[in-house]
Amino acid sequence: MSDKTYVKRYSALARANHWVTAISLVLLAISGMALFHPSLYFLSGLFGGGANAREFHPWIGLVLAISFLGLFFRFWRLNLWERTDNVWLSRLRSVLAGREEDLPEIGKYNAGQKMVFWFMSILIVVLFLSGVVLWDDSHEWLAANLGLSFTIEQSRIAVLVHAIAAVIAIVVWIVHVYAAIWVKGTLSAMIRGKVTGGWGWRHHRRWLREEFGKGAKGTPPAE
Amino acid sequence: MTNNWTDIKNADVVLIMGGNAAEAHPCGFKWVTEAKHHNKARLVVVDPRFTRSAAVSDYYCPIRAGTDTAYLLGVINYLLTNEQYHKDYVANYTNASFIVRGDFSFDEGEGLYSGYNPERRAYDRSSWEYELGEDGFARRDLTLSDPNCVFQLLKKHVARYTPEVVSRITGAPQDKFLKVCEYIGSTGNGERSMTIMYALGWTQHSHGSQNIRTAAMIQLLLGNQGVPGGGVNALRGHSNVQGLTDIGVLAHLTPGYLGMPRDGEGNFDGHLAARDFTPLLPDQTSYWQNYKKFYVSLLKAMYGSAATPANDFGFDWLPKIDKVYDTLQIFERVYQGEVNGFICQGFNPLMSVPNKAKMSAGLSKLKFLVSMDPLMTDTAEFWKNHGDANPVNPADIQTEVFVLPTNCFAEDEGSFTNSSRCLNWRWKAAEPPGNARHDAQVMAELMQRIMRLYREEGGTAPEPILNLDWQYADPMYPQPDELLKELNGKALRTIRDASDPTKVQYQAGQQLASFGHLRDDGSTSSACWLYTGAFTEAGNITARRDNSDPSGLGVHPNWGFAWPANRRILYNRASADPQGRPWSERKAYIQWDGSRWVGPDVPDYGATVDPARKVGPFIMNPEGVSRLFARKLMAEGPFPEHYEPFESPVANVLHPNHSSNPAARVFKGDLEVFGTSDEFPYVATTYRLVEHFHWWTKTSKLNAIVQPEFFVEINPALAAEKGISNGDWVRVFSNRGSVKGKAVITKRIPQLTVDGKTVHTVGMPIHFGFIGETKTAVGVNALTPFVGDANTNTPEYKAFLVDIERADPPAVA
Amino acid sequence: MSYINPKLDLVRRSASSDPEPALAPGDQVAKLIDISKCIGCKACQVACMEWNELRQEPEENVGVYDNPADLNPDTWTLMRFTEYENTAEDRLEWLIRKDGCMHCTDPGCLKACPAPGAIVQYSNGIVDFNSEACIGCGYCVKGCPFNIPRISKADNKAYKCTLCSDRVAEGMGPACAKACPTKAITFGSKADMVTLAAERVEDLKERGYARAGLYDPPGVNGTHVMYVLHHADQPSLYAGLPDNPRISPIVETWKGVTKYAGLLAIGAAAAVGLGHYFMAGPNEVSDHDEDAARKLKEGRDV
């Protein structure tokens, strides 16, 4: 009935960056899960067997780490914590019920998204560092170039840390994906790069005001 | 070995000194672990290093390399002073009671016996003899109290070797020395026995023979000779080096330890007259009286029908030597340019003969060098530059080198004679590779060509060559079994029983069963009398593989063939008292049952000789007893005396004027390159590693993996003094050359106090050279002195002087 | 190349949910290494390389007798030399220990292994690697309390002593035991080896080693390679033999609670999401929202 307005949310580069990260993360999760529990070992079939899954996993991890670094520098300012985030968090019940009228106006990211961002940032650092300890093939290079070597006890700790961090990362990932599915119209942001104005009005009103304010010739939007 | 490998399990004390059985004889060492496990034996190790043998010992005592004689004389002093010797054995079975000639003397201040000639560096040994009675027999005092009897002379001689003096000389702490004496003394009673295991740690000294003699004297004093778990046991260093010495590949001996004819002996009768085997006591066997039978049988084996009584069986065709042509003598002549060609058969002298620089210079003077070997040897490439490891200029060397590949031991059949004197036949496991040929094949072809040249062209004295009996099925390839049959010997015509002429003992052509059947009339042949019985009409006795041990004493009578006469323990008559009863039930071995000698072994005695006849148990000796006093048989004295190595950190504490062996031969030029302790302050010693065998296994990858590179072992204190860290490159140098290796810093090399002075030892393994899979190295013989034992001329590898410093890695070609 | 020997009965496979059976005591084998008889000759090392056709490049001397310097994919057993100054007895001791897989009854490598059937335990107690299934992840290295498995750079497979399972299947002892000249290595039923060890310990005590004993550590439910030690009270004297080895609690946590709790957490997260979706329904943008946005864009007050 009514014509929808559209707002640009992500540039093509940002989307590509995101999807490289996303695909890496999924591949890592699958190959990692295959080696995590015997009942999931069949997943290694996707890579052509356990040996390949083991071989590819760290290389994909390296891709993820670099790719995520891009996302991090792209988005970290927007994910800085604000006072309104506390309000948002304290009204989680309304969030889950979809009563966004009870929530303050949100900028580009809500507190949930920010938490996903920061969780992932920390977890990926942890996974990367513990992963390097476990990546035997890299050790010769590390020893030669950085003088790094690891004891077996350190690698035991690394493997436990890696597993726990991976589980948490997968849980965070589930939250992230679910939110994108539950909040209709979100996927469009990462697929087409733009969202409808209504989506922005409903979920990120302050951001929408800023976006519209930038291009508007009239008075700046009222606070 | 007087005893044998399996007998070691019967020992109560095992003394390893002058050897490192665990390292160099790991398979034989199993019998030490058996003795420990099943006989509660105690293992005592005395060594300049804490060795692999020491690692599993019950007691270890350090000693300075080259002072074993002093240590052992100290042990004798302890045994005599504390009366821990076997009195009946000493009185009845040794020459302790024999009276020595009045003109025999020993000058304690000078360290010289009567008869020394300093110009010749040799003794007139005529005074080193027993006082003979009017009956021609030696005079004795069975109470052992006559001041000129051997026992009293020995007591006086060793009295100087108090624990204090022993410790001053050897660096062994007194308490440790005395503890070792206690272990040794615990076996001087007939109830318990001690075995002594030694190897090149005793022989490779300028006084090596005396080290072993002193050990033999200890065993005689303790009554440990001829008994189970006793003996003086030489651990031979190659699978068949016992066979090598038996068959006479020594320049002064023919097969079976018969003498090589010498200048001045004249004919055969003269040769025999120079050897006097007249018994020195009534009724003694003096078995060497059969010498002529052995010799004639040997000549018949060599010259066959050409050897007749009329021509002394061809005795005149044998070479007559003017001096002993031992390894050092020969290479001295090579070095002097007096030798044109040299055939190395399984020999790598560039690495194994002392003073590599001298060796290299000598080999360069040859017109031709032949290397017969299964492997490429360093010697065969002595002319090639291998960087610091062999820094020669090929353009300067004109020697023509021929390499004739031979097969290795597993690629043919034949016999090995092991340390136990036991001949074991072995079978072919694989075909030789490429053009490799059997040694006998190479030599036969060479011989045939030489014979043909003599036949066709004549020459000076062709008889020794052309008269050789060469009755092999294939003259170009004598087979191993043919050779063993020839060594064993056969009847050349019908032989009748000596006691019953109606009985035919052998038909012509039959293999002989015993050296007791050899004749001196030319009716028998035998190339090595000791091996008679090894291949009889019953077949190849050495191929027997019945490992049953009916007595449980480690006597396996049907396994192979042990010379002589399949006897497993030599002098075993001495395991029983003069009446023929065992000294103790524990050590019962051979005993008199009223009509004959019985036991698990072949008696070393007349099988039916009644003990009442008082025939001594040491039947080879004209005395019938063993010798604490060696008569004229040793070059440097009838009793052992402590002499320092030619390179020593200290002067001889007892007689500084004659510090080292006064009778050892030193060539001009070698004397000049002996180092002194102010320039080269550290005692160096060389040794084997279990991971390698001489210079062979460095060509094998597996051996190189487990021991890849030459190294130098030093004590942490010396390392700290020199600023050397573990694994550093170090340079070790003597007055003859220098080597580089990796430093292995270890507490296993003790720091000793010798005559109040701190003495450090530098230990270096042999084995490494510039050919093979291991890292290249110069070879330790670049450092070692060109001097040998006064009797055998075995080179002094075990004690010399060096200095050491940190170094840069060597240049590699 | 290691493989599963079809002639031996499997009782455990890595990364499988089979129940963990106890080994039947009657069938168990063991190798007894009597350190008091060992002369460090390395015949066992060479026999191992020969039988298993292992050939590495010779290394350098690094100032010790241990050659090669460490276990590696081509060196499955290694003599480790330790000089110990026994001040109480005023003597030097040269302790020589043959290092290699201990064949734990409770194998940490097998526990840690993520690849089904890459590590197996036979009913006789031998723990074996199977190259076909091995993925080279190195988890066995982390699982092992004795630091034994090594990953080959050539084929990315884990290697270690097999206790010559191929020879044992044919009724022979391991190559190392066959080659040992001093009977420092013996092989037989575990019960017989324990008896022999008791005899040896008694002998050592009689020689003054009051603390001699058998090393068959209970922390891993015993091993199928055991040592007779002169100083059984201080196993770590012997080139760092663990005093009380057990599978690391970190590895136990990783392969135990983490494995299950992790799956549970992931499953729970997914379930919560699904439940929420059904309960709360999708969070949709309404036309009203779109209108408001359009107005905002056009600059009208909203």
C-alpha cells in the first residue's frame, strides 16, 4: 500500500567483509565440532575427511582472524557502550516481547548487537591465540621468527580454552543469527545493504534520524 | 679367555678393569648380569671413566689411565699382608716355593732388574731363573720361608705398593682402593671365585703385558685359576680376532703359537734346541715336549709330499726373521720408505695405527697400496682431501691405490673363533654384492698368478712358493670347509695305535680326532694343532648347535668346538686340591673318582693320571705349576713393576730415573715427539663406544643415527677452567697432531689427585673418520704416540698427553 | 605406517561411544625394563628402527649420549641418560632409561583422540595407532602423560611404539626385547612380569637399594611397559619419568565435562531461539513504521 523508503545500512565492502567472516566462522564451527565430539565427526565429511578438516581448520581460522579484524576496525566506534544501552538491557523483557515502544531510541546498534560484537571480538582473539598454540604446523615458523615455543602443558590449557571459547562463540553466533531471523527485514541489511525506513524507525530510530538528517535540507531532526 | 663367556655366570665377584665389557662386549656382558641376578655376584669396576659397565656395577673406583700395574701390585700387597690368599693353592700350584738364582736382583731406586743394557734398551735375562739342583730340577722351599724363594721375593717386591703409594700413583682414593681389595680378597678361599674381564684397556700400554701378568698373579694367589667363575679373561675385540692369533697372522708366530724360525737358529734341529721343554720338576708333563709333532704336521700341511724327513719337512723354506715385524715395525719401515707395496686386508691403518701424520706420510711413500675390504676405507682414500679431516694435497701423492671389494662375513660361510676359544661355524645369509669376492678367492688367484710367474720365469728361491701344497677342489677358490679340514689335519698314511700296533687308528686320508694323535714322522698333517678335533671324521664339529648344559655350570660341550680338545676351562685340574678333591662343593668342577678324572668338562690333565703321582696341574709348563715369577719370559722383568706411560703428567713416584718401561722399543723420531706435561697437561685416553664397531659401522646409517659424531669428554671442572660449554666445538692437541670434536661435559670423567697434583682426563672415542654416514672427523690416532708394549708392541692408545681449548667448527671439504 | 592388527582383539577405539571395558587380566601382556640391568647399548633402538623400517637422518652430537636428541616420528624408542650424584651413598650413578610408549591401561592419547579408530587398545593391553584413521591433530600428544607421540611432518600422522603388536600377534616378543643383550628388557604376561620384577626388586634391596621398586603407575591404571627402578621413590630422577602420571585434569575436563556441557549449551541456545520464535512470533515492521519513516524522511515531525 504505502511506498517504502529505503536507508543504506552497509556498504558492499562491509557486506563482503561480513560474509567472509560469517562463512569462515561457519566452516570453523563445522570442522571444529567434527573434532570436538565423536557424534559430530561425520561433519568432517564436508571437508573430505578428518585429516582435511584438521588441515583446513587453522587456515580458515587465519582467514577469519584477518577478516574479523576488518570488521572490528570498521565497527568498533559504533559499538561503544552508551547510557541508553543500560536502559535497553534493563528492559530485556520488552525486547524479547518485541515491545520496542518501551525502549529508548537506539542508534545503529542496540546493546544486544554490541554485546555480540564485543563477545566475538574477545572470543576470536582467544580462539586465535589458543589456536596458534595447537597449530603444530606453525610452530617451526613461530620458533624461527618469533622465538615462540609451547610446552605440552600450555597446549593442554590451550585446547581446553579453545574448546570453551568455541562453544561460547557458537552460542553467541546462534544469538546473532536468531536475532537476524526473528527481527524481520534485518537480513536485507547484509544482503542488499539497505533496510526499509520502517525497519530503521522500529529498531534503530536514532540511527534513522541521523541518516535522514545527514541528507535533509531542512531542520535537523528533533531529539 | 682362560674360562669362557657362559662360565662368567658362576662368578661371585666380577672385576672389570682394563676393559669396559658393557660397552665393547654387550652380548657377552649378559653373563655378568646373569651372575648378578642368579649368583648374587658383585660387579666391581676400576676405570679412568665411569663407564657403561660402571653404570650397572656394585662398586666403582676411579684410576688414572696407565697406572693399572701399580694398582694391581697394591692389591697383591693387600692380599699378602692380610693373608687373604689361597695358601694351599699358592704352595702347590704356583712357583711360590721355587728358589730364584742368587744373581737375580731388583734395584728399587732405579726400577731396574739385573741384566739391563741401557744402549739396547733390553735385558740380559739369564739371572731371571730358578736355582737348579744337581738333579737338574728346580730347588724349592715348600715352607715358602727361604728369602730367595719366589713368595718371599714377591712379598718384598710388592711391599712398596702400600695403599698410600697406590693412591699417590693412581689417583684412586685410598678408601675406594681398599674397598676393591676387600671384594677381591673375599674370593681367596676356594669357596668363592672372581673372574677378571679385561680388554684393550690393559693391553694398549707400553707395559700392557705386565698389567695382565699382574692380574694373572692375583688370580693365582686367590686360587681363582682353573675354577668355575674364575680366570683371567681377555675379551677379544673382533668376532674372529682369536682365530686370527690362533692361525698365526702375527709376524713372530706360525699357526698354533709355534715359533717363527729366527736368524741364528740354523736348521730345524737348531730351532728345536732353542726351545727347551725339559721338565723342571720330576714327573711333570711339560706338554710342549710335543712341539716337534705339531711343527712337522704344520710343515706337512704346508708342503705336502715335498716335505720329507730328508729335507727337514721343508723347514728351511720358511722365512727366518731377524726381529719382530709387528705393526709398528712395519709402518716404521713404510715411513722410512723401505716398503714398496702394501696389501691391507680388512685393515684401515690410516685410522688404527698411531700417529696419523706419520701414517699418511708413510702411505704416500708407497708405490702401490691394495685395499681388500667390504667397505670403502679411510686408508683407501688417504690420498684424497677431506677438508680438516684429511688435509692432504692429492697432487703430492704418487701412490697407486687398488680397491678390491671383498664380501662381508654374512656373505660367506666359515668359522669364527670367539673369546672363549670356541669355533662356531656360520652360514651364508646373503650373496655378496657386485664384484665383491671372498678373501680366499682373491688370495688364491693372486697366489696362482705368482706361482705361474715363478714356474714360467723362475726366480730366487722359488721353493717356498712352488712347493706349497695346494690341493683344493678349485685351486682358484679354496672353500671354507676345505680350509678348516686342513687346519684340523689328517692321516697321510695308515696309522696304527701306539699302544696296540695291531689296531689301525686311521686309514690314510682320514681326519684326525685329536692333536694327541699327531706324529713327528711326517705321517700326519695339521695346519694348526690347536684346531685338531674341529673337523673330524664325525663331520664339522664347529657346526654343532646343541646348547644343552647338563651340569648347569655353563658348560655346553656339544656347542661348537673350543680349543684345545673342546676344553671350556683351561687349567681345570686346579679346581681340585692335590688329592683330587674339589676345593669346595660350590666350586666343584673336575675331580678324581679313584680311577679317572671326571666332571662336566674335558680335564686339562691326563685323564687317568693318579693324583698320587704329583703331576702339576699346569701341564704346559715344565714346572707343572703356574708362575708368579715369570722367569725369562717377559721383556721388562720377571715381576711386574709400575712404569708410567711414555707421556705422563707426573714422574714415576718410585724411580723417576726410569719412569717408563725401560725395555719398550722407541724408534728414533718418535722419542722426539713425545709431549711433556708442562706443555700438554691432561691425560688423554681413547676407547670404543657400544654404538660402533671400529671404523666399519660409521658407514652404516643405523649406527650413525644412534651415535652420529666424534666427541670429547671432559670433567665439568676442566670445562669451567677452559670456558667450554656442553656441545661446544673443542680442539684437542698433542705433540703429534690435533682433532676437533663436540664437548661432552660429564661427571663420569673424574678429577683425580695424583701425588698431590690435580689431574684431568680427556676422553675420546675411536670410530670416527672421514668416510661414511657419521660426521667427518680427523681420527684420534692423529694424537696417539708411536710406541708399544715391550713384549707385544701393542700401541699405547690408552694413556698419553694432550691440551684442549675451545675452537671454531672444522672446515669440511 | 601403523595399522590395526586384525589378529588382535580390540577393546577400545578412540572417538567412539563404546563402553569402556576393563582389560581381562589373563590376556594382558607387558614389557619389563629393568634399569638396573640396562647398559644403554641402544640395541633396542636399532632393533626398533630395523623392524619398523624407520630411518631418520643422523643428527649432530649435542653434548650428550642421547641420540637422536629426542623421540621423533622415526625414533619410537630412545635411551635417555642421566648423571645422578647420590650424595647419601657418596657415589655417581648413570641412570639409563629406555623411553617410549608406556601402553597405559587408561591411555590418555586414546581419550584425547578425536578421530574414530585412530587409536585403539587391544585386549592384551597394547595401545596402537592406526595411520589410516589418524588426522594428525596432535591431540594424542596433549593427552599423553608421558610425552610420547610425535607427529610426522612427512605424512601428518602420529607415531609411537606399537609394542610390536604385529610381532605379538604372531606370538613373538617385541623387537627391542629380542635384541636386548642383557635381558634388561623382558616380555611376557603382565602377571609374570610383575613376579619377575618382585624378584629383581628383592635383589636390588639386598644390594643396598632400599627404595627399589616397580614402576606401574596407578594413576593410569597401570602400564604395559613397566620399569624396575633402583629409586622407585623418585622416578623423576630417570630423565623426568613422571612421579605420579595421570591423564592431565585439563584433558579430562576437556574430553569430559566440556564435551557434554558444550553440546548442551549449543543445543540449548538453538532451542531457546526456536521456543522464543514460536512464543513471541516474528518481530515485524508495520506499515505504521514505514509511514513514520517516510514522514521523517520528508522532514515532517513525527
